[in-house]
Amino acid sequence: MNKIKQVHFFAQNYPQLQGLRMLPPALLLLLLTIWANQQHGPATDLSLPLLLSAGCLLVYIGIDQYYNRRYGKVKRIITRPEWLITAAGAVLALAAFILDTTDTFMISLLGLVFAGAFAATGFWYWRPARLLFALNIAIAILIGVLSLLPLVGIQDWWQILGLKHSLLAFTFLYGVFGLLAGVIAHMYFIRSLPAAEAK
């Protein structure tokens, strides 16, 4: 990527490149998955999830302050297509979650939505950044394949991870891969930013 393209890329995707921002929600999802996996029947005490949510929110605020003070802010207007894609993704994820709880389909619809989210992120944001693009596409393919394994007779693979249900498996994996993607995006950010600033 030449310097002009790099500056444009950073200006367009500045918040998304600040990968540490991805860590609190990914970590929260991972911790809530582990908590849910330990439950027997409907949960009655939600104090731990609430505490974890508050803790991750504080961590996110700290990360936000870190980026703002160390690297400054870039104002970016979110386009209408981005809003529509985000809203559609949220609706699809909720619908897939509800349908997966009924065990109506052999495959995991939520897993396919997660795979689509990583693929869309790769194509929408990271095409100029080959490492981030390749990472997101690789994660999307892996999650997509795992979602479809029951079609070839491989079922209950999530028990290898010690999880009780496919829903928990995919929220667990989304959390893990979210942490990985966040760390790598941050490393790309801090290594590439000086070149962009020099321009």
C-alpha cells in the first residue's frame, strides 16, 4: 500500500483499526459463554454477568481514553450503507440465535451469521490491509465450515471444547477470534501509524 492509499485507509477506518477496542466486548462474550455453560437450567442469579459487563465497560472506557490521548481522534461519518448493514446483521444474529435454540436445523445459523460478519468486515474494511483481510477471511471460512459440519455427519464437535450446545460453541469461538483479531489489528495500527502520520 503506498503512502497516499495508506493515509486514506487510516482516515476511513481509524476507529476500526484501534483493535484494543474489540477486546472488552469479545472478552465479555467469552466470559458470559463460560458462565452460561456452567448453568443448570434457567439462571436465577445474574449478579456475575452484570458485574462482568460493568467491568468490561470500564475497560473499554480506559482503552478509549488511551487511544484518544496517545493517537488523537479522527472524525468519521458513518455512511448509510454501514448503518443498514449493521442493523441487518444485528437482526440476523438475533433471528439465528432464536432459531438455533429450537434445534430446528442441523446446521448452526448463528455460526453462519458470525462467519458472514467476519467476511463482511474483511471485505468492507480490510481489503487494503492484506494481513487483516486474510485473517478475517480465514476466520470466516473456519466458522462457516464448523457451522456446516453436521451436514457431513460430524455432530456435537463442541463437546471437545467442554461446551454443552452449539450456541455456546459459536459465541465462545466468536469471543476468542474477536480477541485475536483485536490484538492483531492493534499491532497493525501501532506499526503502520507512523508512516501514515509522516504523510
